[in-house]
Amino acid sequence: MSRLRRVGAVIVGLLVAAVLAGCSGPGGPPDTGRPVAAATYGSQSIGAAPATRLRDGGTLTLAISAWPTQLNFHQVDGATDGVCQLAQLVEPSLFRRDATGVPRPDTDYLLSAKVTDTAPQTVLYRLNPKARWSDGRPVTAADFAAQWRALGRGDDRYHVADPTGYDQIASVGEGPDGPGAHEVKIVFRTPYTDWQRLFTPLYPASAITTPAQFNQGWIGRVPVTAGPFTIGSLDGTTETVTVVRDPHWWGARPRLDKIVLRTLLPAAALQAYRNGEIDAVNAGSTEDYAQLKDAEDSVIRTGSAWDEVHVALNGAAGPLADVEVRHAVQRAVDREALAGVAARGLPVGVPLLGNHIFMTNQPGYADHSAPWGTYDLAEACRILDRAGWKRHGDGGPRTKDGKKLRLRFVISTATNRLGLDLSQLVQSMLARAGIEVDIVKVPTNDYTAKYLNQGDFDLAIFRFVGLTYPSGVLSIYQRPHGAQSFLNYGRVGDATVDKLLRQAAGTLDHKRATALYNQADAEIWRLGHDIELYQRPQVMAVRTGLANYGVPGLGDIDWTKVGWTKAETKARTRRRQKTEEAERTR
């Protein structure tokens, strides 16, 4: 299953890449006794440890599911999980969220940031004067201005993933104390409540100012960095990126010497973990958890984040352009059964989602799924009959005007067992309603750029993660304009959703914003934007002795604090030395 991650916090809040892990098998009803509650709001499981307990140095090796070629996270083809993870290591993130999703300035970049006026809304950032890009230039207001112009001015030459918030800015400039004061003043045309999600990751003006720099300048390269780590190597042949401590880093010294990101499909990642080649792996499926829960030199960390699984419906072309057909597809899919398959054997709950904006364990959550998310095969058939798609008694697909009701379910070759099982279950469910579904596998590295972004699908299953800032959903549910689909790959939307989302993002009254987002969510369900499935739990296997890494709840990992405890076993040390030697000879 492809995962789209968005930066807002991470989306960093952001949208993008990778995969759920296995499944017990296709078909069958859900277990009646399965846990349904998500982890407690604000909880995390990261093996927290103070720096004094960590050794200085060492390597952390992790897997990403697809090799990213576009390394600008804000460019539409770069809005993936792998790029997001890399950006967190080597580019500025101005705020770091705690386990409840509350953002606080990262003082390595921001000494302070506050709203200084509300009419119009004005934000003053005081930058850390030590913050510098790898080309020696200081981080200044010019970098903020360049990112705003690329993302927020509506210039279609910049192929942006998400303009939300940037498009509400009126001006970006020096602070009131003038040049050299390390201040940035942002003035908004209209209020924007989630202003802390902007400018993360921040990119340098020297590398994103022109459309060519923004769209092509980060393909296969990271030209400038400003993080605790910098690029050591970027190898497209082995599809591996290595980041190393930046000797010019001005903040707290990272505990790790380097971090290696290897491109591995889910099954290969699981085997690599069992072989001691990587240090953490997803264990969020029945089969993977069963293999990993008692693994040697390993510990399971669990929790819940902003992480949803859905089936996108392409409303721009084909049979699903008809909202009635989308409604029929929604009603023909048994979401409870799919969540039951995902939940089997796991130590945490897999709750159904009735909301596109808030997770079940977030304040503000309300279930608006009825009736569109309620399984009713007979009603699905009645809707199709009314829409002119008739069945002829042979059990085959319905037809209208001589054409079969046939949909292409496009999945990535990186899709793991669970993703494939869910796809096949949807295929079987829709067949009972007379809808023929062809499952089409496409190359992993083409999935986002050539299929999702181009609208070349009828159905697609993937995830959005990290959207703890509610306004991060605007790029997913607002109507596209021109050639820009943003993250609304199925191009389903209407003026009502746009208005409600804009109003919600534009009020500083949290209670009113929550009410408006929930009104928008009800309309998103009515439009048949997608089939919202469930809140995916985080179940991760990590090496014994790995500290400050794992499942951070609704928050962010502080990569300067990730490291290995001094109490690592001798066997673990020998295995790590063997892995590091293999890396040196690779």
C-alpha cells in the first residue's frame, strides 16, 4: 500500500510513500473480539533515554520503500515519505511537535515565533543567527520569501504539492529591526490558524527561486542543506542515501555518526531486519508481527499517529465521474471487514475512520460516515440501477450504452501483502455489485508521478500521514485548478468543501474551526471523494538499544537525540560492526 506523507508537521505532516506490511489471508469476516480503540491521545513509544546514556557515534540503517528521484518535498513529485524523512535530517524544520501534536519552535533555527498583530495577522520570526546553509550563506528572510513565491503566488510554472497557507500570505520581508537583525516578518491577507506548519522544510532561495530550480534542480541531488546531518552519498545504482554529521552544525551534536536509508520493498525490508542489515521495520500486519514479535535483539514499539488508509476514487474521468457510481462503490465495500483483516493478530486496535480530518483519538473527531460509509450491497445495486448500469442475469459486470462497468485498480509493485489482500477484497466486493475491477501493478518509482499525479487510475489504495495540522488536508480535498491537482488525485471536490475548509483554516477560533472542519468532512463523504477505511496503528520492530526512535504519537522525532545506548549487548555490538564493515566494502 503506498503511503503519502505531507509536511505540516509532518506533514511532516506530508504526503507520501511507502507500505503496510502483510496480512493473514484474503477474505473472511472480521474477528468479533478485535480491539477497536486507537492508542491513547498523546502517548508515544520511542525508548526515551537521556544523552548521558547514549554512546557517541554509530550508524542507524533504515528502509524506505521507493527510491525518490525528485528530492524537493514541496514539488508535486517529491511529496513522498522517503523525501520527507531525508528532509528532516538535512533541511530546517522550524517547529517540532510533541506527542499531542503541539508545535514548539526548534531553537536551532528559531529563537521565537509569535503573532504580533491580528489585523492583519502578522507573524514575527526571530532566527537563530548561527543558522547557515551548507554554501555558507545565513538563513534569512530571503529564503522565506523565495519559498512563499514558489508555493503561494499561484504561478503554475512551479509544480507544487501543497500551496495551503502560503497562498494566504500578502508579504514576506525583514523584521522591524531591519537587515542583520535575523528577523522575518510575515503578513497574511486573511488569517491562517496553522501558520506554524509553513516553511517546513525550509529550502534555500539559492536553489528554489526559479521554476527550473524548483522543478528540476533537486532531481537526483540535494544541492544545499542546513541540518544536523548532510549528504554523505546519494547512490542511484544501489538506491541508497547516506547522511553524515555535518561538521558545521551549530546545534547539539547528533549522537549518531551517520544514517543510511536503503530502498527495500516490504518483504525485503523484513528479511533485511531479520538478517541484522537494518535497524527498524514496520510490523503492522499479522504476518510481519508474528515473525517479529519474538525476534532476537529486537523490541516492539506500538502507538497511534495521524495515519489513515483509504481507497481513492477518480471522479475526473470514466464511470466514477458520476457521483452516483461513486456512492454505489462506497456502499458496496464492507469497511468493517477490511479493517478486520488489517487487525488480525495485532496488539493494538485498528478503528474504522468516520472522518477525513481528525483521527479517532484526536480532539474534534466526529463520525460522518453514514450513510455513505455504511455497507449495504442491496442499496449499492439499486443506485447502479438508477444510474442506468444494468445487470443481465448472468452474474457478469453491469453495462450501460454497450459498455461494461469496469474499473482499473492501480497499485504499486511495492504494495505489500496486506495492501494486495485489501485490493483483492475490494475487487471481490465490487464484483458482487456487478462492477468489474482489474488490478494493475505499476512500477513503484512511477506510481506517484505517472499514475496518481496524472489521474491515470480509477481506484488506488494509499495513506496520508502526519496531518496533525488540520489545514494540511486542503490540498487533498480542495478542487484542483488548471493542471495543478495538488494532492487531490481523484479531482473530486465542490465549492462547498472549498469554502468550509478555507473558513476553518482562516479562523483563529479553535472551536469554530473544528466545527467548520467537521461540516466539510460531512460534505466530503457526500461527494464520494474516497472510501475512508481505518486508522492505521503504528507497530514497529526496532533493535534493542536504539533510543529516542520509534512511534512518537502525534509528534516528531528529534534526530539529534537518536542513538544507541551504552548498554548494548556484546552480540549487538558485533552485529553492528559486521554491518558497518559491509557498508564500507559495498
